[in-house]
Amino acid sequence: MLKRMMALLAFVTIATMLAACGGETAPTATPVPAAAATNTTAPAGATNTTAPSGNTGGAKLQVIWFAWQPCQALTDLSKNFPGGSVEVRCVPIAQWHDQIFNDFAAKSGADIVILDSQFIGEAVKGGHIMDLTDWMKTNIDVDDYVASALSAYGEYPAGSAKFYGVAAEGDTQMLVYRKDLLGDATFAADYKAKMGAELPNPPKTWTDVLNVAQFVKDNSGKYKNLKYGYTTHWCGTPACYDQMATHWNQIMWSMGGEIWDPKTYKMQGLINSDIGVQALDFDRKLFQTGPEGQGNFQFNETVDALCSGTTAIGTIWFGFGAAFVDKAGCKNSDNLGYAAGPQDKQYFLSLGGMGLHVSSYTKNKDAALEYVKWFESKDTQLEWAKLGGFSARKSVLASDTFKNAAPYNPAFAEAYQHVKDFWNLPEYNQLLQTQMENLNLAVTGQKGSKEALDQIAGDQQKIMDEAYPNGPPK
């Protein structure tokens, strides 16, 4: 995800996004949260806001995040922190990264910072966040976390067993589908007659998704007035940050491929492997079942295609779940079902979300660490779930409290066991640009899959070789 945050619209803009789909630019990152509440005091264009907790005794801490519903939820949750008062600073999304790193440069700012996982390399390289490796051994129940998520939100370099953060908000991708269509007896019978197999309800594999999507597209308008099969956030421009990449990466991984080797920092021969070509060819077939113009689709257009009733299936971040259950904004809300994202030979889904980190410049180190310990405790994480938060703790995900908090939460609990992240290096944006552009050119038919992947591999390997002439950092 997150990674996926550079221009993300706040939760309060969902209604506007649905009403004006195709007009203004959509968010460019891990999505809007799965918030149970629909009210927020943190609109996307808000100026810096701070909200102190109700506890006026003990230490005075500040947390910084960006202005969206979970920031308000964290404000509410933090009122229960027993170790002191907590001011949660919610800055506009466009200022989020720069505000934090400008504060770092001045050796000031919030005691606790919430970073996109792709910011970690930059923060560690600058010495801006505390090494929590030893502290976590006695204060965090590390065995209760989804291991890949624990690594993504705090480990740097990858595989080093050095941790600089813990999970703040989890996310991954879900399958949203028309349950009324897949539950229709006529559709199921026709599908079986044509395909020679039972209708998957819901689809479990990427092949299942493609088969259903192609069948719907081939019979456009015949069933439930649906015109198109599948859609997602295909956009590959810089304004879309990592949207196309986080969609395709999980197909590549699930088919048995890899986009790089974190031990050697090699891209060449991996992302442009035969499996990579197969995965990109497959993705083009998915693309061909979707709406016209979807090569530029971002999150809002994806939501609208599913809510408006034109498209049967889509994948998107669980964080957009609140948009789908909003009956006022999503006219097909009652007809939608939710499942974990698809799998193939292996099962990997792109990881979204953000981590919680302690600033190296805090004057309240002990209290800040106590806050992290409190936030990560099971009891607090259960309360976080009630407010719409996504936990990375396995025991919380397995609880009835979490699963009953939202209709898509049971699917999240399953999907989150399979999350995988990509590079969290300081060179992230450079690596991303060529991948986004060339993947999009391939799925939209403007470039061959092999040609596109060779271009990505060459560009990315050059970036890595120039940045790390002596090999990966130790």
C-alpha cells in the first residue's frame, strides 16, 4: 500500500468520488480505510489539525499521520492511553511525507510518526527513527503478527532482522463481485454449459476470475445488465504512484515469479522472466474484459464501475470497503460480495498500510515506547478494529470482534495471511516510475509484454547498480 499514499483522497471525499467518477483525479495510494464510522473531522484538503487526547496527566506525546478517517479514529482511541496525553496531528496527505522529513531535518516534530512502508529506507538511512529490534523482543508479541507484515512495516534492510517499526494500519487487496450474478441459477447453468465446469462462487483463482470475466463480456448486457467482466486500478502515470504495480505484482508472485532478489539487489532476469511475461500476458486478457478507457482507471473509477452496475468483478484495497457498504453512494451495495484476492500456483497479495515508528529526536522516549506497546496490545487492537482499523495481529484477525466489525472483515482476515511487499528502498520512486509506465503500456496493448519487462529490468538494474556499487547494504 502505502507506499500508495502520495495523493490519496481522504475518506470524506468518497461520496464526491462516486458522484463525479471520471472527473477529478483519484487517490494514488493505499486506499481509503475500512472505517466503520462515516463522519470525520479530517477532510482531504484540511490544514494541519491537532487533537489532544482526554488524558491530561503524565507525558505529552504527539503522533503525526495524514488527514483521513483513521487519523480521527486514532485520536479517539488515544484518549484511552494511560501514560499521558496524546496529540494526534492530521496533516493534508500531500504534505504528509515532506512534513515528517522536514521535521526530521530540524531534529524536531512528533514523537511518533506513521510512515508508509516505502518511506522506511529513507528514514533509516537518515538516522531518523529508532532501532526497535531489542526492545521488541520483550515488549511486542512478535509471534502473533503476520510475519510478512511485521517485516514490511519495520524491517530494514529486508532480511536483516533489524526492526524500526511495528504495524499501524494494515491493508491488502480484496475481490469485490456481484453476488447476485454468481448466485443466479440461469447464469450458473449457462456458464457450465459453455465452460464445461461449475461456476466458481466466488472465484478463488486468477484463472477463475478471467473465465467469469470473459463470459460476462462475451454476453454483454444479457445478465443483470452487466456489460463488463473485470476492472481494477490500471493507471500507470506518476500521478497514480504505485496503483498498476501493486495490482500486477500479486499476479506475478502468485504465478511463481519474482520482481527482484532482496539478497543480491538483482532485477535483471527476474521481473523479465518467462513467468513475468506470462503474468503480463494474462493481465492483458483481464484488461480486455473491462470498461472502455479503463487504462487510466484509479481507485474512484474502480469503485464506481462496481457500484454503478456496469462491471461484474474487481480487485481493490480492503480500505475501500466503506465505499461499497455505503448504500447512499453505492447503488449496488446490496448485490456486492467480498472475498480474499485471487491466488494461482502460489498465494501472494500486495501489502498496503503503514507502520508506527519512534522518532530519534523525541524527548519522551520512554513514554513514546510505552504508547507503541499500548497500541500494539491485543486489547487495544480489538478496540482499533471496532473503530474500523485493520490489525496485523493474528489473534485479533481471528477474533469475532474483528470479523463482526465490517462485512468484508472475514475476507480480510483470510487475505492478510498472504501479504507481500516490494522494495522499501530510498530509490523506491525511481524504481517505480519505469515499472508503472511499462506495465500500463503492455496491458493496454501499446507495447509487447517481453519488451515492456525488458525495459523495466534494464532501467531498474541500472538504478540499483548506481545506488549500490558495492552490493546491498549490510
